[in-house]
Amino acid sequence: MTARGISHTKDLLSRGDLTVVEHVRSVLTAIREQDALDAYVAVAGEEALQAAEQADARIREKGREAWWDQPLLGVTVSVKDLLQTRDLPTTRGSLLPNDRPREDAPAVARLRAAGAVVVGKTTTSEFGWSAATVGRVAPPTRNPYDPRLTAGGSSGGAAAAVAAGLCEGSLGTDGSGSIRIPAAFCGVVGYKPSYGKVPYFPNGADRLAHQGPLAHSVADAALLGQVIAGPHPADPDSGLGSLDSPRDLRALRIGWIEYEGTDPEIRRVTEQGRDILVAEGHRVEDVEVRCQNLYPAVVDILAATEAAGTPPEHEAWCDPGRLEIVRHGRTLSGVRVIQAEEVRQNLRATLRSVMDRYDLLAMATVPIEPFAADAIGPSWAADPRDLMWLSWAPASYPFNMTGQPAVSLPAGLTRSGLPAGLQLVGPVGADDLVLTVARRLEAMLAPLPLPHPPAADLTPVTTGERTP
């Protein structure tokens, strides 16, 4: 049995058609035997089966009541290898000596407390530096819809694992689009909560990183997000509250953003989502958001943070692409970093003004189709020395700069048979509104066909070759 959604699994378990041990054992077997996508970098063993036995004992004792206070009981989840796990190594995609944490990251601990069974750690680029899952710790993570192509990143392993049915949900991180980009490429749901809604430990000084779930459906992502949310003393930024949603959810004001250079196929697929929103009674209007020097500011903030966290003696261990960013960060003056922070503040002010006019924003999650599995970007952005490694994802990093909640959901397939994602973004704290509208939109969009098992030919191919 492959994992195909939280509610389906819980239904089988509650009816007694399946035990948690049977379910977990089948998922672990599938990971070990079928993970040609290289979604996992480490797989749980006896620890996961012991957790499954405990879950079965609880179900025998409590029956359906077992899920009242443990809503994820028996559900299999994976954890991105950037996040601490007490029973699995945490490499963070780096060749530096492995870290064997003594305790879970706060969000991981909350998943376990809710009954979830952690089945493994998913592949990431080194410290999550790139929006493709390419590194030296593991082979590149491949796209379930065409394994010659990238799954995106840096939560590419998480997205591929969910899409391939190798877990019901996965915990990822998103510092510049790292949940939403692979979700769009792999045809799953990726939810980046408002900044601070989910505690992040250890976090970076850039204050860009979010933790959030990837799942088969918006409902599953919302449930996972609810479990891991809330304040925690390890993260002083955590504990963000929720904004009230508009009273009439049938007639929202939605600003539609179209990015220059969007692939015609991506535009065609995502426009179907726009048509549905209009048919549902929402007022959808074209809107343009401009912020001078935004991309250079993102580069400088990220590079300064990477440089600060990488002492010279670690350079020999660095991924060559990440090392280029570290070296750029070391050239930056304090004045230049503060100027980048001023750009961030200008963007926050601009988008706050936009959100005064609109309840939500909508757009294609990624304006291009996936590129080759072993690349960090399309050909025009694949050389890290050019510092263009995020330039092809202009709908992602702005909302890390502002901390706004965002959900990417599958909008359909291109004529190449590849998923395209549609992104909804709300004001800071309006997570419930974003998820509610995403769930309604998901119900109106045609579900994607399941990906086929990887073909024998894994030779990388090149797509998404759109000039900026």
C-alpha cells in the first residue's frame, strides 16, 4: 500500500482494515525498494515500527476516540533533513560530520505527540541553499512525473516523497520558496505558514525561513499545519495569531499577478484557476507589484547569512555552488546589508498597501516547467557564480521577505505532462483564509493523475529554457 492521504489512512485504521504496523511496514518497504527518485536520505527502522505498535495499542484501547487528542495517529510523515530528529541523523545536506541530535525540533516533536510516525529524512540541498535538490550527500532528487527532471528544492525530497506515495505528509522548510517550488513541480500541496506561526529551531538571522507541510491535499496540509503551529520558547519569533477572515467568502477581492516571462503552458494551466475563481463569484483583477532592487536585496541578505554561518575552515566541506554565495556574502559591507533590509521594508509597505485593496493574491507558483534533475536552475540561471540561482522563481521569495502565508496547489498538467502550481497569498496572519479558499479551489480543479513509477531512462533533459 502506498500512502495516499491522511483521511484515507485514518479511515482504514479506524475500521480495522489495516493496522498501523502493517501500514508503516509497507511504507518503509516501499521507500527502500521504490525510491528511485532519491527522495530519502535516511530511513527509519525499528523506531518507526515501535511507534506503530504503540499506536495500534492505543487504537485497540480507545477505538475511534484515539484520534480525538492524537489527530495524526498512525499517519506516516517524513522530515526534511535540515530539521533535528532524535532517532535519525541530521546531515543538513552537508558533508560536515553528521549531527545526531538528542531531541526533536519543536515541529517534529509536535507531529509525534499527535501520533504521527516518522519514517525517514528527506533529501535537501546543502543547508537548503538552492531551489533544486542537488548536493554531495545524496543523488539529485528526481521529479515523480518525469525522473529526468528536477523535483525542485530545497524541500525536493519532501515533495517527491509525498507525490510518490512514500508518506502521507512531509515537514519542509521555506526560506525563499523551498516548500512551494517543489510542491508545484511535483503536483502536491505546499503550505508556507505566516512567519512565526510555526516555531523554527535553529533559525537563521535572515528571518526568512518558515516551516510548513507538504501533503496530498489542502485539508491534509491544513491539519499538519495546525498540529505544528503555536509558540515555543526556542523561537522568540513564534506564536503569531490569526486574523479574522472576511465575512463573505463567496465574493472576495483577489489580485492576480502575472510575471514577465511566464511559460505559455504554465499560463494556460493556471488561468483555469483564475476562471474558476471568477465563476465562484470573486472579483479578480490584474495587479502589478514592483519593488526596486528586490532580487539583489534577497541575494545579499541570504549571502550575508550564509557567510556569517560558515567559518573559513568549513570551506573545504562546502557545496561549490553554496561556496560562491558564501564568498559573495563576505564581500558585503554592513551598509550594503542594511540597504538590503531597507528594500525588505519597502516591499513590506508596498504589499501591505496592496493587501488593503485585496483579500488575497493569486499567481502561478513557478513561471517555468521543471529543468534537468542535476541542475540548480534553467540554463540561463544554472551557474552559481552569476548569483541568479533564485531569479527564475519570482513568485516565491517576495513572500518570505514579507512573512505572508502562501499555499501552492496543483492547477493541472502542461502538455508535457508536468504539474503546474497555483499560489494563493494572504495578509500576515490570514492563514485560515488562504487555506479555506485553496480548499474550495482544489475541489473545483481536476485532480492530477498519479505519477508513474520511474522509467529506466534517467538521463537528464533540459526544459524550462526561458530567458529572464
